[in-house]
Amino acid sequence: MEKIIGIDVGLKRIGVAFSNGSVVVPLPAIIRKNRNQAANDTMKIINEYKADTLVVGLPLTNEEMQRRIRHFVSLLPFEGKIVFVDESYTSAEVEEEIKGVIKHKKDGRIDSLVAKKLIENYLSNNSVSS
């Protein structure tokens, strides 16, 4: 079964989620101090969960962020499959879903819920009907 780590790369936090192909769970977000620390922390999670696939959100509406995210991913010594998925409206969807549920927006939970949504979108777009 495919093991997937999803990341929502932001300037302050990186949302992280994991899937074993059927269940998708948000993980604690990575707080970015600098890009090397963030890349190291991301690789620790990828290795800990033995991920085969890395799903990365890419905002198709923001070229500067696309460039930064692609650069960040290039810092990861990851040998598996890397899939970029459009995350243009994912944050807004998550914000709508958790309205009134999560009060503190800066603790990374929303970022990790976005990463979870990225994996869910990837899985639903790549599900093979048998």
C-alpha cells in the first residue's frame, strides 16, 4: 500500500499529513525557523513514516510561492515520487470546514488539515476503479 506524506509549505509553517492509502491523518505542523531546519524536519517525517510519495500543494495562482515551494522541495533528498497538486482553494475550504471549531490559527493545525486535504484530493484523483 502506498505511504504518502502531504505537505502544505508556508513561509512560517509547513502543514503535514500522512496516509497509508486509505486513512489520512494530520500530523503536527513544522514551525519554520530557516529553510534547512524545515527541510531536515520534513525529511525526518518522510523517513519516519517510510513514505513512497510526497504530495506537495502548489498555489497555481501565485508564481512567487510556486518558485519558493519548488525550491524547498529541491532541498529534500527524497528518492520517491513527488506529486504537485493545485492547492489554490484548499485553505479556504479547510477554513470553512473548521469555522468555530479551531480558534487558534497560528498553531499549525489548519496547515496540517490543508495537507490532509491535499492527500485526499490526490487520492480521489488517482483512485483506480476496479
